[in-house]
Amino acid sequence: MASARRCVAGCDLAPLRRRGRSRFGLMFGRRSSWFLIPARSSRFGHYFEQMATILFAVLLVAGWLVVRGSGRGTVLAAWTVSLVAILLLFNYHVGAKLPLNF
Amino acid sequence: MTGRLGFWLAHLFVLAYCGVLIGGFAVQFVTGDLPCPLCILQRMAMMLVAFGPLYIIVRTRRGDVRLADYAMGYGMSIVAAVVGAAVAVRQILLHIVPPDPGYGSPILGLHLYTWAFITFCVVVVFCGVSLIFARALVPRGVRFGWPSKVVCGLFLVIVAANMVVVFLQAGFHWFLPPDPDRYEIFHSLAFWDAGARSGGATE
């Protein structure tokens, strides 16, 4: 039987709990929902570090849409997608383990 | 007159952030300090901030810019600047305990993430003032000429360069290391060190 400290995906929650933080980071509080992004070590959490390269590609596409003079809605949509992706990546980093040598 | 001022201030805004991003590259390649994941997030936020004035500049192609477009541009910048400032504050607080030397080399006495926070604060103030005087500063009687094309092109080139550099840094690994000290792609492809293949990036 799995330890109570471990979640189904196998990530150790103890270090984050010691710092008074959920595995979903500060932004989303302690509740877990299916749409929240696991902070680290889960199967899907891995994808949010590699997202840096993909996110720059998204930003490049959004910038190209702005520069070519797309409509207001298109620009706003591209910008919003980029912003949300950045916030998701930030949430991932907020919840990541830190080498704090206190 | 003020309409032109608003137009050129938007150019100055984008150019200033292009300068900051080029400065980040200079620190990366000259001093060898590789950007950490939070530094990269701040670069992304800077690009999102610059989308606002870029949008205003590009709208001049269709003639005079509407007040709604002007407000939307700087509204986008404010929201992105708040997000960028949150990331910068996060990194400042990570290194705020006195024995911690901070991440990377200080520039003019402050670390890059502190400078980033200052730029985001300046953006919020600039956009606020621009929106207060929006009716006077909305670009009117201006033309989308070669300076505007150069600014737009430079910005896109910088975004593309960042994408390439981050790919070189992350390589084919899922994880970008929190304290990076090498370009993973070269080690993964064994250009520099065949023994590094077994190491890879870890967190």
C-alpha cells in the first residue's frame, strides 16, 4: 500500500507540505481539480519545463500575427493564449522543489 | 503633434525592451551566465509586454489609431507587466536571505531579475500615464514607414533568437535545469563531451 505522503502519480508531497504549500503551487491554493497542472514529478508535469521552447514559438507566432496587422480579436486571442501558457509554466515553477539550504 | 509623440513613444517602448533582451543575451554570451527557468519566464513576459505598443504601431498602417486600440495595446502591456513583476518578485524572494549571493552576476549593483522587476514597474507607470493622456497621445497623422518596419522586424528576430537559444539550452531533455551551466543540446549530441551523454539535464 502506498504511503500517505505520496499521490497516485508518485510525487512526494512532503517537502512542499513542510513549506506550507500544495503541490499545485501558490496560485491555486490547496484544492486539487482535474484541470490544475501538477507541480512536478507527475506524468503530465514533465511537459511544462520543455514548454519553454514551445512557448517562444507561440510568442513568435503571436508576434507575427501582431506585425502582419491581424484583427483585434485575433491579436487578443494569440496574446491571451501566450499569457495563459506563461502562467501555467510559472505555476509549475512555483510548485517545484527548491534547493533552499536553510 | 502629441499624436506623433504617442507614436514615437510606442517605438521607444519596443526598442527599450529590445535593448533589455539584447542585454540579456550579452550577459548570457559574454559573462557565460545561463538564464534559469524564471529568467526565461521574465523574458517571455517582456515580449508579451512589448506586444502592446507593437500592436499600436502596426495599427497605424490602417490610418489613425482608434482610442480603443490604443487602450487595448497598453492594457495588454499592463497585464503582462504585472505577470512579469510577479515572476521577478518570486526570484528576488528566492535569493533574499543575506548569505545567498543571488543568481548570476550583478549588473550595476543589481541582479538581472531585480532590473527586470524595475522595468516592469516602469512599464506599469508609463502605460498608466499614457492612458491618462490617451486622447492626446493616440497616434494621428503618422505613417508606418521604415523605422516602424525595422522595430517590428528587430522584435521578431529577438523572439526567434530566444527560441533557438532556449532550445540549445534545454536540448532534447524534458527538464531545463534550475541552475543551468551548459547548453544541453551540445552535450546531448556529444559535440563537446561524449561522457556527458549519460548525464543529461536533471532537476
